[in-house]
Amino acid sequence: MKKIKLFDPVVGQTEQSAITKTLKSHFWASGAGTNNVLKFEMQFRNYTGAGSCIAVNSGTAALHLALSLIDIRGKEVILPSLSFVATAHAVIYNGGRPVFVDVEPDTACLDPEMVQAAVTDKTKIVLPVHFAGMPCKLDQISRICKKFNLVLMEDAAHAAGAAYGVKKIGTHGMAVCFSFHPVKNLAMPTGGAITLNGKNQAKFEADLKSKRWCGITDRIGAKYDVDKLGWNFYMNEFSAAIGTEQLKKLDRLNAVRKKTAKQYFEEIKIENKMPYDKNCVYHFYWIRVKNRDRFMKYMSANNIETGIHYKPIHKMKFYDKDELLPQTEKIAGEIVSMPTHPNLSESDISRIISTANRFE
Ligand SMILES: Cc1ncc(COP(=O)(O)O)c(C=O)c1O
């Protein structure tokens, strides 16, 4: 029986040609952000409709840099604990304090009421995660940000191509962070991006372009200056070349993911599961099962890979916090991620559904 993987990038001839072309060009990377990287940035900015786009070498770097735009030293950032640790690490990298807030049981995204309740006079940023590609309630969260004069940033690592209202994810928050890790909807060997919106966007763009390359500024030919601390976070030419090809397919591939998710929503008999929403891009599809270990072993015995997203961040040794997050903990104890990648055949999808439905 064929093994069904949880994640699998869709690659073809166009990615292969792009890689070969880049290899032969002998121009593989540059902190200056020219060639393929510049092209990808412009394409992704146009695709989302954001004010600017800065390409970096991971979603983690995107979060790290985005949060550096606001001085959060000794201040608080509100975020979900149900996320990849990088979301919270980015707060710590910048000297801030992560304040974990509970999620809604139906979407597993930040609960706006809980966000409002967690605001203090130290809060600076609200950082929601569009969990599994499901856009969180940005209108309500934006209203809270306006009311308390907070900055909205977003972790859209799962949400390339998703929309909220009539606008694409990437156009709402002051900074929106994407990951292009190979498992993501838009896959690269490694990569990420920050889209920027709002009145300081041009200034922030220049700041981030410098910070992604060791703080280098005012570069003319071989001469440059450094006016701040920066990192080696720039994207390489191979990732950008693949990204350009992946971006051309993104809407088509996301449509396939949505179709698969709709079928899961309608046909998987397990009651507690991810809702269907046409604006969601289904990075994966989650279900909740009481006996998770047994379920995952059973799926694995049937050659179907499943996953856990996530052990909550506040339960990790490094964070080890006593926050009371009842929904997060309940979800985290039962959640199972199911494959939605577009390499699944119709018979793979039927096999996943019928196998899950036979679980007792
Ligand atoms: C929610 C979330 N945030 C941030 C990241 C970090 O992205 P990257 O792996 O590209 O650094 C990931 C990636 O796994 C993620 O899932």
C-alpha cells in the first residue's frame, strides 16, 4: 500500500528549469536583494496587494525582523500558544514578553475577546496566527488594536494565498510574516517574506532590507556603511527562482487544497473537525480525536502519515508558563493534522476518509 505523506511540495519541470538556470548563472546569492529575489518580492507584493514585500530566508527570520520594527523591550506581545515556537521566539529575540492568549474552539485561531481581556498598559503588538491557513477574525482584532493603540502584525506562515473579506492575507496588518518552508503552500528550499502596510511602510521597508543584510546601508558599488545591527537573513537566488514558479501555481494549488478540505468536512464522520471556509487555504486539515495516540498509530499502520500541530508553546520547557488556556490545552491534546497537499490523488483522499471513518 502506497505511503501517503502529510506534506509534499508540488514540483515540476518549471522549478527544475529555474534551478538549472540559476545554477548556470553562477549568481547564487547576494545580500543586495537583486535578480530573482527582487523579482519574487515584486511578484509577491503584487499578488497580495500589500504596500511592500521583503524576502528573507525563513518565516522565523520574517517574524524576528517584523517585530524589530517596534521597540518592544520590556513590553508585551499578545499571541496564541497554539503555534510553532518561532512565533513566540520572535518576541524574545526582540526583548519583549510573550503573553499567550486562548484560541476559539471552532477555528483554533486567537479569540478576540481573550485578546481584549489580556491588554495591559505594557501591550504593544497583537500577533495572531492564521492557524492551518484559516484567517483569524481580523476585523475584531483590528478594532481592539485601534481602541488600545496597538500594532497588528500577523503570522501568516500557513496562509499564503488566503483572504480575509475581499483582501488577501498580507494586506491587513502593519507587518505580515510568511514562511516558504518546503511543507508550506508556497514551497521553497527555505524562505520567508514580510509584507508591510500603512503609513511608515517605505521607511520600514528600507529598515528591514538593511537589517536582513547585517545592517548594511547607503551602498554604492563597493562602498557602504552600517548604521545598525543586522543579520544574515536574506533569501538566496535558488529559493527565489523556485518561489516565482510556485507563486504562478499558488491559487490553483490552494483551490485543490480547498476541494480536499471540503470533502473531509463533508465525509469524515468525526464530529470535531476544522470548518470549511472558502477563504482558508488549508495548509493542513485538522480533526480532533479523544484517543489521539491510538488514532495516529492506526493511520500510520495504514500507511497514512498524520501530525500534531502543536504542543502549545507555553508547555515547552523554555517557556514553562502557568497560563490558563483551557481551549488551547483541550485542542492540543486531541488535534491531528491530516494531509491536504495537492499531490494527493482522488483515491488517496478516499482512502484517508474511509480509513479515518473505520477508526473505533
Ligand atoms: C505558524 C508558524 N510560524 C512560523 C514558522 C517559521 O517558519 P520557518 O520554518 O520558515 O522559519 C512556521 C514554520 O513552521 C509556522 O508554522
